[in-house]
Amino acid sequence: MLIHNIEVYRIEVPLHKPFRTALRTVDACHDIVVKVQCDDGIFGLGSAAPTPAITGESQESMIRAIKDFIAPSLMGLDLSHRVLIQDLIKSSLPGNSSAKAAIDMAIYDAWCKLHKISLPAALGGDCRKLTTDITICLDTPETMLTDTLEAISKGFESFKLKVGGALEEDLERISKVVLGTDNKFEYRVDANQAWSVDDSILICAKLADLGFNIPFVEQPVKSRDFEGLKKVSKSSPLRILADESCFSYRDALTLAQMDACDLFNVKLMKTGGIDEALRIIDLATEYGKECMISSMLESKLGITCAAAIACARPSINYLDLDASHMQRIDPFIGGVNISGPNIEFPNGFGHGISDVANLLTT
Ligand SMILES: [Mg+2]
């Protein structure tokens, strides 16, 4: 069970409509797929999505990070030494969290197959049914309401409203959606760093006064402005979630010790791997914080691995794993079953994705 080959591929998955947030607009997923092959025929698959505006990584940079730095250090290693392998992935080069996450998923997948267990079981949980929200892209108030009503018709009851314009415009967007749906659902608000500290405090107070069912406001201020985030959090009647501020366990520990937020948004593309994500979730429990597990605009493979973490940690209160709904095709064979807001992890070994169609060589 020695690692004897690591291949990296590209995939292109078109979207139903452009994905728009305060940080970026994209019209297709340009992900990578990693295949770790062992000498006894066992293989593992991983994937990653480039999100330059958040992680600083492009499709090309992820390919180079794996081919030039990570893969060479893993050749010939015994797959059963999973923790050693994952330590080498972490120390292979600084940053590059999404590239590291892709190869970490592949190692976990292969290791689970070796031990004939599912990924949720390997993480200490069990396959179970999950429920996700759906993202409503940044747009005019009218279009955001139309998109929300369409999602309601598909069974969704929780929405992540992407905002990030002028304060009055964002209030109008949120009000249009909430009042247009009788405030009967759950409306998560994500500003993607777009507001100033003062505007964040103002808008959170107004939203609270309006009595909208908003469980939290996500990343109102710039990612590295921990003091600003804390100021908003202390002033806001609504709870504040850290997303772009929280990549690593170290970020989460700093934020928790500062008491700068109420929740963490955990994404594999930021943590660089499954174990680091689990560490953040367990830290949150220790500090009385809550967690959402989420994804970038990434493939079903990434969604499946994030779902495995949710299966393994019932302390996760919120799921934001809707990226598959935005994609026009699904080239992945196996993995989670997705129907509207419902996600079900299948029984089987590893993450359950056995193959990927239309892989492009690199
Ligand atoms: Mg976010």
C-alpha cells in the first residue's frame, strides 16, 4: 500500500447562472481533481476549487503546488501512516490551503478504503441525513426575491443572502426577500467583508429592530480586521459569524480568545484539510461558539467531504453545502445524494466517489 503515483486533472463545470458575491463573479467551476494511486490498486480522489479573492489560489497555482511541492514528498510512503503523510502535506509549502485540502481528501479516501470504512466513520461519526441552506446571489432586490421564491418551491427553508453594497441598498435587498416571504423562513446574511465597522453596527441594529429571522450576519468587515469584527460583535444584537477571518485553528483560537465572533464558518478550502477543520469545530465547542460547515463554489467531491464532517460532528448547527445546485452538470460518480435541501451520505468505503467524467489532463 505504498503511494506510487499522484495525478492532477482539471475539470470545467458550467453554472446555471453567474455566481455573484461582494468579492467576485464567476460563471463556471474551474476545479482540480487529484488522484492518489497506491501500488496495490487502492486509490483516493480529492478536489479543490480556486478562489483567488479569498485563498489567493488559482487553478494553475494549485496544480503547481501539488505537482512541484506536495506530491514529490509523498511518493513511496506507506498509506497506513496517514497522520505522517498529512503532516508532510502541511509542511510541504506555506499557504496553498485549497491545494492541500484536495490531496488531504484523496489520502483520507484511500486510507478509508484500506480500512474498509466510510469517511464519516473514520471521523468518528456515521452516515446520516443532513439539511443545507441555499445561497441567493447578490443582485437587485427583485431578482433576489424571485430566486428565493424559486428555492422555496424546491423545498428550501433557509437562505444565505449575499449582500455587500451600500447600506441602504443592502437593507432593501434583505427587506424585499424577508417581507416577500412573510419572514417565515431563516435568512442568513453574508456581507463578504463589504461593510465598514460603523455601517455593520448600524445595519445589524436595524435588522434586529425589524424582527427578521436572521440567525447570524456573516463576515461583515475585512478579513484581517479582528478588532473591527469584535467591535461589531459586541455592539450587534444579531450574532456574528467569522468566515474569511477564520482559515486555520490558529485564527479560530485568536478569535475565540478575543471573543470577536459568535460562530465560525469552516471550509476545507480554507483549512487545508479535514483534521484542521475538526480542530476548529472542537475548539468552537470548547469556547461556547457554534459552527457552520460550508464550501466554496466547488464540486460534489468537496461537498461530500464537508458532509462527512457534518456527519461526524453533530455540534455543527448550520450547513451551507448548496454548490451542486448551481452547477449544470455533475461529472462525479457516487458521493452524497442531493435532493433539494436534503443531503444523504451513502454507505460504502471512503467518500464514495468512484470516478469523474470529462477529466482534463494537466
Ligand atoms: Mg461567507
